[in-house]
Amino acid sequence: MKYSLFILVFISGMTSLALEMCASRLLGAYFGTSLYIWGVLIGLILLYLTLGYFIGGRLADRYPSTSVLCLLTAATALATSILPFVSQSVLNLAVTGMAQLSVGIFLGSLLGTMLLFAIPVTLLGIVSPFAIRLMTQTIRTSGRESGSLYAISTAGSILGAFLPVLWLIPTFGVRRTLLIFGALLFAASLWSLRPRLRPAFFLVLIALILPLGPLKDIPNLIYHQESLYNYIQVTQLPDGTRELILNEGDAIHSIYYPDPNKVLTGWYWDYFLAAPYFNKGFTPQQLQRIGIIGLAGGTIAHQFTQVYGPVRIDGVEIDPSIVQVGRTYFNMTEPNLHVYTQDGRTFLETTHAHYDVLAIDAFEQPYIPFQLTTKEFFSIVRAHLSPTGVVALNTGHTTHDFRLVQAFVNTMSQVFPSVYVFNVPGTFNTEIMATMQPTSIANFQANLTQFAPTTIIGQVASEVLPVVTRGHANGGIVFTDDRAPIEQITDQLLLNYLQQGG
């Protein structure tokens, strides 16, 4: 019994952390991965475990039987195995809430998803106190035995933290990972289950081989993958246009047109092409090197190559799976594009390159990673721009709330002499550009109006000139490495958007 109990405690500890990792992935595909999501998730997991410890101690004193413990862990295994089949319905309510701008549905589905994990995690919390009660024979050895069981449980938790993240989720997906841990826990419970209950184990094994569709219902989906960082989705419209969607799916991160003559998208990507024209007398031949942080499927790189020729482009993308998807589905094969799979800030800290344009379009949707928003980060950016370099950042707003835009203007104004704002019509995107040298809108207009309206840059001019404004710091919040409440502001924008209907 002793060693079977050790195995059960180890696998229970492993499953408890695996559930937390899987829960974060399920939520991330619909709600993002902000500090608030993680805070709520960890807080509720601890609450469920606390409840399990409390119940477990009392049950163990009343029913000190290995059969009772194994029955509880078998029930946990079944509850874990059910999650992949019921979570999607609850999570889809979040998409409905966003589409209908219903804060009740949105928050209700978030809470419902959290509660889905209440039963299995609470039952897992019962295991340790119950096992200690079964193992304790005398008071003299109770400390050693309880310490051993907690060490075994914690060792399992350590493996449960790494195994799903490094192997199972990227290889098998989050839902099948839940089924795998359900099967492991059920197998560890068999030794003390009544024979008539053991056939239920085979139901879990059968569930492992059942076909599971995409994690989300996405129209026109042609490819999906769970990578180390994202839930990646590629859709294809009837005309062959492909779109890259990540995680919760409320934003398109890259677009690809099958027509090689179609360059402009009519969206914010086009605005990056105009960035160098703030410098007086700028000509396209002066553009020597471009950096892109947040390469995604390569839309920006594709546009710059088509407009400016084979200028060197360094594209930084943290997720290697997205790079592969870009090459496979978005024709991201330009010979002048050099791809670096690492964090954008780390890349800038280690490269010696200098850029005429540095485009920043990095999102852990809907959040910009905080390390790419601060005064210290933009100081690093400045050190890697050419004397006439320009940095261009994509951020967002709602119909009436521009707090995030203003915070970026305040922050970038601490580092650069001139800052400009472009609110992209018909979208919630705002592009902010800042220049190494003091520049003016007059320079920008003079450079762009030289191009005929039929040229690509002439068409870009018709998009950007009507909306460009000078950014002015207002003395408000400045993002720093010490304090960058980017997620708090973004969440407030989203909540107000839902409450106000736009």
C-alpha cells in the first residue's frame, strides 16, 4: 500500500499544477494572459486547494480508507477528463459577449470557466491530508511521514509545471493534455478501486483517441496549432486572402493577398510605410535598414520589400511556430528578411544594428508586452536608430477612450523630440511615431505630396495625411520598468467598451 500511495500522491501533485497550466491556456485563447487573469486564476486555484485541504482532513478522520481516497481521485480523474468537452461551450459565451457587447455574458463566461476547475482542484486538495492520515501510524513518526508525502506531492507539482508547458501542450494540445493527466490519475487510483468501477478507466482512455476539433469555432479555418506561446489560427477567405489570428481571435495579426500586385491593406500596416518621410528631403533611396518587433506572418516586411526593394529587414518574433506559419501560409520568404526568434527587447539589447525605421507591432492580445512600453525600452530603441531614424508603434483605443494612446505619447516624449499620432479610421488602432531629430508635419506633408496619387506611396499619403496630429505630453502617466500598468489600462478600455457598447 505504501508505494502505491506514494505514486498516487505524486501523480495528484503533478495533476494539480498541470490543471493550472492548462487552465491558463484555455483562458488565454479567449481572455488573454494579463496579470489580472493570472491573479484570478492562481487565487481561485489556491482557494479550491484550501477548501480541499479542509474537507480532506475531516474526511480522512471519518473514513480512513484507501478505497475512499482512490474513489475520490478516480472522481477527480473523471472531472478532469470531462473538462475538454464542456469548456468550449462555456468559453464560446465569451465570444458571444464580445460580439453582442454584453459585459454580463463576458464576465459570466470567465467566472464559469474558473468554476469548471473547482471540482477537480478541490478534490486534489483532499489527497495530501488524506494520505497523511493513512500513513501516520504513531505520533513519533508523523512528522517524517507527513514531510515525505508533502515532498513527493511537491516533486509531482514541479513535474506538472514543466511537462505540459515544454512538451504535452505544444505536442498534443491543451485538451488532450487534460485527458492524459485524467488517464494517469485514474490509472494511479485503480489499485484500491472496486472491480466494477475499473471499467470507467477505459472511458478515459477512449476519450484520448476521440477526434477533437479546433480549440475555438473560427469560420474559414484552414490551420490551427497550439504553440509554446499562442493558439495560432489561419483563416482563408473565398478570394484566397489569408489572415493570422492568435489566441482570443479578436484581432488579425497578419494578412496575405494572393494577388502579388496588391500591396496596401487599407489598415494600420500601411502607415508604417510612411514613417521615414518626417525627415526633411527624405528619398526612398535613403532607407537602408528596417527592424520589425512583432513580425507575425510578415505583412509589414512584405510591404516594405514591395515598396522599397530588397532593403535589409530584421524581423523579430518570439514564437518560432508563428514564423513557420508565416513561411508556409503567408509567403514570408523574402531573401532580404532576416528572422530572429526571441523577445524584442532582448534582441535590441544584444544587437549592434541601427535602423532607419523600427516598427513595433507586438501583442499578447490584447496587451502589448509591458517590457516593450517603457521609457527605458524606448531609450534602448533610440540607441539603435540611425541619426534620422523613426520608431513606429501600433497601439489601440476605443471610441471615446484614448488613455493608452496618451500614456504612450507621454512616455515616448520623454525620449524623442517629436511624437506623432495616427488614429486609423474605422478601426481601434492608433499608430504612434517618434523621430530622432526634431521634425514637423509640414516636412511630412511636403515629402509625401511629391508622389503621384496613383503610386503606392501616393496612396499611403491619402491614408495618413488626413489623420496625422502632433502628440503632446499632458503630464500624466509615463510607463517605466518599475511601473507600467499597461494591462490595467487595457482592461479598463475593454470593460468600458463592453459597458458602453463601443
